[in-house]
Amino acid sequence: MSKVFLLLFLALIPISSTCASNRLRVLSYNVWYGFTKVPERKTSFLNWMETQNPDIVSLQELNGYTADKLKADAAAWGHSHSAILKESGFPTGITSRFPIEEIRRFREGFHHGLLRARIKGTYYYVIHLHPSNWEIRGREADLILADIAELPKGALVALVGDFNTFSTTDERHYVKTRLEPFFAARDTKYKEKNLRDGNLDYSVIRKFTAAGLIDLEHSKREASYRFTGSFPTKIKKPGDHGEARRLDYVFASPSLAKRVTRAEIIADDTTWILSDHLPMVVDFTPQQRPKDEK
């Protein structure tokens, strides 16, 4: 009889719970002005996040958010831990199913700022680089890499968020687009610095790859891969926003990258109209405990 009760109990355990124990899921999302532009989409966002069952979430553009507001959102997808960079401008934030330790907030030298936190032994950097100046993005990248260099030797590192720039691994997808004329017009009209000598700039991402960090989404592309980019989406917003490009990335230190089982930009009927960016999800196998740890 006891075996019958055990089988019934196991049958009642949600599939998502059993699956979640076999992986650690990190999700990144730029939520376009914190849903202040499309407040009617907020409920759909919270519902969608819950279905993804993430363990760690990196968020950008939390405009209008406070620490308490982020905490409430985090609770909606089952997280009891959260941290926000600031409560003005374009904040970033992180939420987690696990305790968040060693929180550091960097403001000097960054357009939006930088949030760093340690979760389950990994240092997560919530990234939101300058939106329209490749030179400033380069300086921000240098500051991030300098901070990584100060971490303990062999530290596990993940850079998660909106890098607002281009990777040479996507260059062939941009050859026949009109992105360069699009940015040239913006540079002239708004005095921005999107282009470098009239061309798309790839130098910022090269800094991260030269430092040995792995572009996880690119590392998991299969033969059937079809480029969607991560920006823009199908959400209605005024103006011309150019053609599809990948601006959102997750980079990891080599030892952490070895544990990746899935890394992709999620483009579905829901995400196409929630924000002006598509979210990115990465699954890792759980970190193994040292043999001498009981």
C-alpha cells in the first residue's frame, strides 16, 4: 500500500519542478521603459515569465521601478530575492530563486550603470551598454573586463543583457541590409556615434571574446539556425527602428560555458509583442559539488 501512495505522490509533482532540478535557467529581458509605454502588456509579461520557470533573471530598462516593485514582480515568477541598480533613469535589475550575494553597483564611467551580483558561486553582470555611441560602449567594456580581472582566480562569470552592439558572428546577416544607411542618418540627425568610419562597429564584442568569454547563443547554433536578431520586435512604436539585429547576449567564462545545454533568443507569438526586444534564455547543467564536500 505504501508503494501505491508513493507513486501517487510522485505523479502529483509538477513536471516543471522535476525538470528545473536538472538545470539552472538564466533569462535576460529588456522590457522597454518598464512597461510604461504599454502598461496593458504587463500582465501578459508576468504570466509569460512564470511559464518560463527561470532561476535567475537579468532585466534592463526598469523605468519607473523601485526595489519594492521589482520584488513584487519577482514574486510573480517564484523568486524571493532581487536587487535593482537604481530607481531613476534606465535601471537594471536581477532576480533569483537563490540568495543574491556580494551586490555591487557601478555608476561612474557607465551611461546606465552596471550591476554585479554573486549567485550560487557565479558572478552575474547585468549589462546595458550605451545605446548610440560605440566609443563609450568600448570604454564601458574595458571597465567591465577590468572588474572581472579583479575577481578570484578561476571565478565563474556571466555577462547578461543588452549590449547594444554587433558581433562579427552575425556579420553575414547584415551584409544585405540597410543598417549602415539607417545609422548614418541617425548619426547625422541626432549627433550620435553608431557607425565607425561609416561601418557597423564590431570592436566592443571583440573585446569580450578576446578576453576569452564565450558567446553562448552563437555557441549553440545548429545547422537549422535561422537569424531573427533580438531587436526590433513587432510591437507598435513610432519611428523607423531599422532591420533585425542581435543586441542581446549572454557571455560566460569557459568553465561555465561548458555547462550550457541551451542558449537561444525566444521569438514566439507572445514575445514578439511584449517589448521592443526579444528575451534570451540559457540553460546550464547544475554545478557539481566538490568531491570532498558532503
